[in-house]
Amino acid sequence: MRSLRTRLFLAILGTVLVAVGASLALGVVLTKSAVRDTIRNDVENQADAIAAQLRHPGAAGGLKLQVGGAPPPGAGGPPGATPALPGAGTQANRARSSRPVGRERRC
């Protein structure tokens, strides 16, 4: 026969496991529906932006759609090359880039 202490421990452990499992299940369901809604809204916004661009192709600041062909003017360099940044080779930029990322300074 088990002691009262063992039975209480098992009852509390079972309750905690059920509560954690229910919380995780609810979190998965809510996150899944929120992600689905966000994706749907983003796709609708992109479709609206593309439709507006196709209706008014000369609008300033609009989306420029290009399929195949030559790269647009000013996009020089081989495909996949990153453009050089001003001052990318200076000593100050090299010193900045060597700092560890994600560490806080202690005062």
C-alpha cells in the first residue's frame, strides 16, 4: 500500500502535467490560426500592391516588376554580387565589425 505522501505527490504531478499539456495544446491552436490569418493578410496586401502597380505603371515610388531580361540601370556587377558600401574598407568599419555581437558592456 502506498503512503499518503506518495499518492498526493502523484496526484499533484498528474494535475501539473495535464495543465501543461492543455496550455501547450491551446498555444499551438491559437498560434496556428494567428499565423494563418497573418499570412492571408500579407498575401492580400501584396496582391493589392501588385494590382495597383499594374493599373498605374508610371506611379512614382511604385513597385517595379521585371521578368527576365537585362538588369535595371544602376544595378551593375555580376548577378549575386553585393554592392560596395561607402567606406567599407576603412579601419573604423573593420574595428566595428570585430566586436562581439549580443554581449552587453559592463560598467
